Amino acid sequence: MEFRHLGTSGLIVSEIAYGNWLTHGSQVEEDQATACVHAALDAGITTFDTADVYAATKAESVLGRALKGIRRESYELFTKVYWPTGPGMNDRGLSRKHIIESCNASLQRLQTDHIDLYQAHRYDVETPLEETMRAFDDLVRQGKVHYIGVSEWTAPQIADALRIAKEMGLERIVSSQPQYSMLWRVIEAEVVPLCQDAGIGQIVWSPIAQGVLTGKYLPGQPVPDGSRATDERGGNFVRRFLDTPGLLEAVQNLKPIADEAGLSMAALAVAWVLQNPNVSAAIIGASRPEQVKDNVTAAGVKLDRGLMAKIDDVLAGHIESDPAKTEVPAGRS
């Protein structure tokens, strides 16, 4: 395993992180989920990412139990707040009330006294940003949170948060967690340049495009049983790739490139995002320990310019680069 600083902060993370968005507490039985966590630890992964909303809060509980007994100082634990975790109108968003209450609930589920990185899961258009930033700062000062970050925020939103933190003397953002892959490059035009200048590192999710870049979805064939495309919670993310004419055929042409690099197609996809110097870590998920072992072969891999150019040529016409595609919820409802 290789390690990187999270932006220009002092926090060091494994360049491959383990996440449990659609697996723990939903798709995967707990004993298998625990086996995946332990496989991640055995592979040298020290960074674990989850969120209060995953599997309706169950994912945090499963991860907390899986990490029980592991020396707390030996790993970095990340979680998030924004999406609904209950029926009330205050059970969502980035109000002071919800941030504080959600943090306390996450600490209980994760069986820990602190969160290494607490992230705003989306931008809240209904709450003053000053209120949100002050609440995060208070959690840092209380010792419940060590660092703060955001997920799927646009460049102007991140810039506003940095300005407010500076003006009010508050804890500043050190990380951004966007979707990023060979196919989905919407952060490159605006978010990455801003973050590079501000010392913010990217912790990217879906580096294998919801499994599409593994090559397992074959053109003209039914989706594999038990795959992400069959999951009602995450299937909509992968469907936008599966329904794009010609994309699956193009992805199959990545196989000889992966062979040239000596990697599986999944590991090639993970290695690709790690070539971006603003990426601090790539989040992988797994339903089986073998998937963890395969994905971590991307650690430390350097892809030469010629190979990177071949990837661009193969995927030409299927790469999304429009920064306006960043998801910005209209409100909390």
C-alpha cells in the first residue's frame, strides 16, 4: 500500500480507501462484510469511508462492529452528514441541529469517540453556510471530529466555504469527495484547479464507474445476477452508463490496455484516478474479499503517458467532462 497526505493537511491516508455505500447492511451479509474489512486491513488499507445514510444507518453500525478491537489510532474513519436519517424535517440537511445530532449518532454506531474526517454529503441550499461551517468547527473544537470535508460540492460552493472559514476564523475544508473515473471527469475543469490551489485533496468515489469499467457488463447481454445494476438503491447510477449507446463496446477495448499494464480492468480503473496528483485516495467497495485484493494491486502503479492516451482514445465520445453535471440537490425534501 502507498500513502498520501489528504490535501496539504497533516493527515496521511492510504491511497486506496475502503467504502461501504451499497454493501454493508444491505447487499452483503455482515460476516462477509466483516471479511471484506479485514481483507482491506490485511492489504494495508487504513482509510475507511461510510455515511450516516448508507443502508439507512446500518452501514455505520456494521463497520463499527467490523473494526472493533482494531487499535483506533491505526486507521482513519470517515463519515458524512446531509441526507435524511429519519422522518422529521430536521433529520436532514446541514443545519446546526442536524449536524450535531447526526455526529453524535454516528459516533455511537461506529463505536468510537471521534471521526477523523466528517464530510458534508451534499450542499444545503436551505441553510446559511456560516451556520454549517460554525457547527463543523464546534465539533472539531470539541474533539469529536479531527478534519472536515465536503462531497459533491461545486467549485463556487467550495470557494464560498473557504472564504467564510477564513473570515470567521473557522476550521477549513481539507477534502472533497466527488465521483471520478475514466468516464466521469466533471471535476477536472473547475473543482480540481481550485482544490489544488487551496490545498484540498480529492477522495474519489466510484473509480470503476459502478462496476462498468471492470468489463463485466457485456454488450447485448443481461446484467449479471447480484451486480450493482440489479440493486434498487444504486442501480440508477450504473444505468446511465449501461444505457449509453456504444459505451459497453468501448469499455471492452480497455482489456488489452489493462493486459499491457499487467492489471485487471478494475485495477486499471483505480490506478487511472490515482494518476491525478490532486487525488489523495480512491474509494473501493467490495462484496467479496477477493475484490479487495484485486483492487489494491493498483496501489503505487504509474501509468505512462502513452497508455493514458490509449485509454482516452478508446473512450473518446463517452467521457463526461461538464462541471454542470455535479449533483446539486434543490432542497432537503
